[in-house]
Amino acid sequence: MKLETDTSHIETQIHKLKFKWNELQNQVKHTKNMVDASAQYVAKVDEVSEFCKQNRQFLSTVTMKSHLVKSPQDAEELLVEIEQFLRPKETQLNETLLELQQLASHSTGGDIETKINQIKNDRAELNECFASLKQELQELANQKPDQQEPTNESAAPEPSQSGTVHNIPITREDTPEMAETKPEGVRSPIFEDARTDSPKPGPVHSVHIEEIESIRGESPALVSPEDIVPVAKAPVFVEPLRNSVVEEGAKFTFRCKVSGFPTPEISWLKDGISIKNNLDYQTSYFDGLCTLTIDETFAEDSAKFTCTAKNSSGVAETSAFLSITECEPGEQITPPQFSLKLQDVKFSPGSTPIQLLCRVSSNPLPTIKWLKDGVDCLAGEEEGRHYRTSYRDGVAVLEILEPSRKTPGVYECQATNRLGTEISSAKVELDGALPEPKFLVPLPHEAMVRAGQKLKLQCEVEHLDSSDDTRVTWLYNGKPVTNNGRDVKTFSEDTNLTLLISEAFPKDAGTYSVSIESPAGSITSSCNVSVKGLLPSETSDTEAAENVEPVKPSISSPLRDVSLFEGAQVLLDCVIVGSPEPEVIWYHNGRPVKESGDFQLLFKGDKCSLLIKEAFVEDGGEYKVVAINSAGEASSSCNLTVQVISQQNEPVATRQSKVATPAAPTEEEYTLPKFTQLLTDVLVREGDNVLLESCVEGNPTPSVKWTLNNKDIVYNDRVKSEFNPEDGKATLSISNVTQQDRGLYTVRADNSLGESKCFSHVIVKSIKWLFNEEPISGKDFLISTSGARQVCSIPTAPMYLSGGRITCVAENEAGRATCTAQLTVTIRPNNISLCQKALQKLANLRLS
């Protein structure tokens, strides 16, 4: 019995749910019908509005044409034109109004009845204007020839002193220029009667046209209707809306500018819904400027706003997003206030980075801006590389990464929110004299390179000031180094100075020196370079490389002992030189160090480094670096001491305990993106592959974007890019390079704090061989490449090649170069004797 009762209850609930479901379906269907009817209603309203607008424009046109009526025939022709225009329009308009009234009963909205009444009133006013105009034209058409008004000035009655004023109905779509084109001296009785008989339309504006008698008896110039009617122009937004972020409670105004004729109608939408009846939004339109003002913003004002301009020639719109940042409930809004101001700093050039620190608080949080001598420190891309900024927990920090002679000045921290701006300033001054620059690693005394190989000279300088007062000069045999049309580069990176010749020739042999002149002193380092010519038997880069005299590795800047507390970062570095480039191996207490997340092996030029991100007691001990090449090996060692900072009775932290126990969350230090490995320029042959590599760091992890000649790169199977967020390595690979791939490549890394850029010039050279100005082809020629040498071989020279010209053409974006040789084919003497013997045998055979 209990089971039956429960079943009955379930059936009752099911019946109720079915009833509610059917009711909901009916409501949805009814709502859908209402929405469809509303959409049709809006379309019909637009159609009727367009009819009325065309009628207004036609009324303006025929009104101006009536000025030119000079005979009953002209009046009759104008009446026929009016009838031909209005008759089909009236029939179509009546049908549309009937459909509109039927749709109104099924549509939603409180202003439907008002809209229909307005349309009817507009139509009635237009009909009255047309009726009055037609009546006056009919009276003129019925006049006899002797009743016609004289058209010359001698027969015209004199006007009154005050002139005659006519009221002509001009709608909002008409312009003042249309009313001002009435020819002087032409009078029409049509407008005399219209002054008294025409009804006064509601929304129609009146323009007063005053007739003035002709001056000096000149005949009036007749103006054609085509000259009177202005040319229509669709709306165009010359200044669009812009996305904006505003704090809650602030006043905000959207602005945009639009042009078009007739004057467009302006409407505003919020997330696609009209704001016409919303009192919180104030709109205005004057002289092409459209504005929407919100006196006090709230969170619900965050939306997409659209401004639409519409006239008879078309429609245009512009959109933008408004984001409102909310204040926490109960918090008091306060202006910026410094609880700790900036302090004056004195520094010595070449010292560690300078930190300027202050504490500022406000609600909402302020925007921090740093200035030096009144100029934004981070305004220029080059300047921004010398500074690093952060703002965390109310503490604003400016870090000057490389203090130099250009560093001194007055630095300001400017904190701004919507309640005001507060500034704290401090002086940064130079303390003491500049230290003299000195070579940590000078140029080698001697260097030898094979012809066609790369020549690279590098030195490292301590206290190298990057200011304009310091001048670095490279000299070749006492004269400044110049390009001379070949790829010769000099550049500096941190404390390293480099001279690079991509292809050395015997004429490049000599003495190279680098001179550094600064206010603190001058230093010079020199190197004697010898270039050996290629042997005749050498045909490849591999053979040339094997003939280079190897140089045993040497460690010019050895490792140094380090002592620090646990948890700190460790960087062990040294400078290693040798040829060929040596292999580098690191050891810890005699065991090789494997690269991992905790241990990183870094290479930058000749500098080799071992980075330990977080040192533990177990990381202490002896570290040794070994450099090996075919000429020998060199090594350097140091001791790392890690001191414990754990409290008493607390276990010593180890790397394994760190992995087992997650570290407590710490606040991250946010930094701008910075490239730790820069791109290099590339010279490549057409058809080869190119790989551009760079490394970037920053927090938050930056995103990477590649461009070619400031245009986004289109990736495909031939052009690919990769970015590893873990190590910051960004690469761009291009296979089968063409001339279209040449140009300036830019990799841009950006995060929420800013962006950084790195550049590379890719030069694509094209080599072509020609015989008598025609491309070489066929089995008689073999084309090959040996390093930088282009080789054209003729295994067996046929006689038809004799006297021909062979040309090698090299092209890139910088220009074109050619090299031509005359080819002469001769018969060897031993071949001549063989030919004579063969001919003698042939003669003997014939005689026998």
C-alpha cells in the first residue's frame, strides 16, 4: 500500500512538470512571435522613414525649380513631374503603413503608438506642403499669356524697401547652401502665396530668403537645379572611439568625429542595446563631434559602446570597450602619499647597480612614473635598457643597471591616481674620480688565419664607460678600420670589444689595435695578424680548416674562490681562448657536473660560466673547469664555501628536502624582458637554410613575436618559429632561402611591464654562371661551392668553347658584382704527334 502511495505522488509531480513544460513552450513560442513581429516592425519603420526622407528631398528640389518657372508650360511640366514622383510613392507608402499598423499590435515596446503618430504627422505635413505647391503651380499654369509676369527687370514691379521675405520649408536633411542658391532678381508668385497659405509644419525648420532688387540693371544669372542640390556623401568616422579603462566613480566621456551629407543621424548602443532613454548617459552631436558622457561610472558601465551614423547615402559605426576598475567595498579612496621618500645617492663608476627606493600608498593603487631631470627614464628604447623598475607592496624601486658618467642627475618618482599626483625626488651624484679603464683580457700578440676564413679579434675591458665621453677606435696599420665594401664589423657587448672580418684575404694582414680614450685615461692593445694563402690542392672548407695551426687553450681569467650563505645564487665564470674552439667540462669534487634545472652551463663569447640558482651546503667543495682541443688542454679550479643559516635544532636544508617539501610561496620580482643572447647578422646563399637564435628572460614570462621589415611573418612549412618559456630560447628557421627572405628581422619580447627588441640583418646572395651571356647548362660544366669560393669546372674542354666568355654574377640587396674571363682552348703537343701518327697510318692503308 505504501508503494502505491509513493507511485501516485510521483505521477502527480510528473503531471505538474509536463504542465509547466507545456506552459514554458507556449511562452517561448509567444515571445518568439513577438520578437519576430518587432523585427518586422522596425524594418517597416525604417522603410517609411526612408520614404519620408526621399519626399523631403524631392520637395526641396521642386521648390527650387519653381524659381525658374517662366511660363504656364513650365508650370505644367513641373506638375507632371510631381505627380509622376508622388503617385507610386503614395500607393507604396499606404501599403507599408497598413502593414505597420498590423505589426504594431503584435510588437513589444511602449513607444510604438508614439512612433506611428509621428510618422503620420510627418506624412500629413509633407502632403500639405506638396498640395500648396501644386495649387500655386496650377494657378500659374492657368494664367493667360498676357497675364504672365514680366521676366525682365524693366517690366518687373519695384520691390519694397525692406524686400520680400519667403518662408520655405527645409528639413534637417537640407543644408543652408540649398536655400542660399536662389537667383537674385527672380520673383515667383508661388512663394508670395506660400507665405500666407502654407501651413506651419511642426518639426520643419524655416529658412528666410530675402529678395533683393538687381544692382546696376544686370540680368540675374539662372541657376540650374543640378547646381543647387549638394552631392550626397555616406558617413565616415574620421576619429573613431578608443578603448578606455576608468576607475569606479570617475567621470568619463567617449568622443568621436564623423563627416557626411546629409547630416547623419547619430545613435549610441551599449552591448547592442540603444541607450536613448537612459538618463545616466548624456549624448551630444555638434559640428561632427559626437560625445557620450557618464557623470559617475559604476561597475555595470563596463561594456562595448557603439556610435552609429546614418544618412540616406549609407551607415557607419565605430566601437570601443569601457572597463571600470572597482574599488573594494568599505575602502576609503585616498590620494598618493609617500611614507618613505627617495634618498640622495653617491656612487663610483663601475660600481654595482644603484637602487632608488621609496614607499608610496594610495587607493586606488597609483601609477608610478620615473623621471630623470624632468624626462621619462623609460621613454626611449635605448634608455630603457639601462633601467629596471618594480612596484610591490607599496615599494617603488628604480634600478640603474650600469652607472656611468651619464648617470648623475635629479631623479623623481611620480605617483598618480585620479585624486592627484605626488612626487618624491633625490640627487644621484658621482663620488670621486673615474677609475681608469684597463684590459682584463687584451688582444692576442699574434694571430694567424687562412685566406677565406673568418678573423675575429676580441678583448675585455674593465671600467669601460658607455658614456659619450668614452671613445673606442679600431686601427689597421695605424689607420681607422673601414668597411672597404666588405663585411667588416666592430661592436661592443658589455665589457667585450670585438672586430670581425667574415672573409680574410692576404691584404688584410697587418697590425690591428684597439684604442680606448676616456676622461680617466687611455689604453691601447695591438695584435699582429698574418693571413696564409690557400694551397692549390685545397678545395673545401674542411681541408682548409685542417691546415689551420691549432692553438692550445688558455684560461686568461681563472676561477676565483667564493663564500656565501645557503640559498644564495652562485655564478662561477672564467675566460677561455683557443683554436679550434675547445670543449669545456665542469667538475664538482672530481665528478662531472650535469646541466639541470639547478645547474646551468652558460657561454657568452669566450666567457664560460656555471650558474647554481640556489646553493645548499652539499654544493660546497672544489669546482674545476677543463678546456680541451686538438692542441692540448687547460684547467682552472676554485673552492665554493656554503655557510649554514639554519637556527639551532633545525635540520640543515638539502636539495632533496627542498624537492620533498614545497617551498613557501614567495612574492616574485617582476622584471622587464631582457635578451641574454642577441641575434647576429647572417650572410647566406640562395637555397641554403637560416637559423636565427636568441634568448630572453623576464617575469612574467614574455611572449615572443617575429617581424620582417616591420611586417608580421607568415609561417608555413618553410618558415617556422619556436619559443621555449623554460629557458627563454626563441628561434626562427627558414629553409631554402630566397631573395624574398632578405631584410631586417626583429624579435620582440613583451610582458605586462614592457617590451624589448633584438635585430638581425639577413643578406641573401645569389650566384649565377653565364657563358656568352647565357646561363651555363649541360654536361660540359660542373658548378660547385667551396666555402666562400664559387667554382666552375670544365672536365674536358671541347673546341667550341674557345673564344667564349665565362661570367660569374653575384647579387644581393646591396648591389651586383660580376667577374668575366676569356676562354681559349688549345691542343697539347703530345696530342698533335698522336694525330700525325694516326694520319700516317691512314695514308698507308689507302696506298695499299
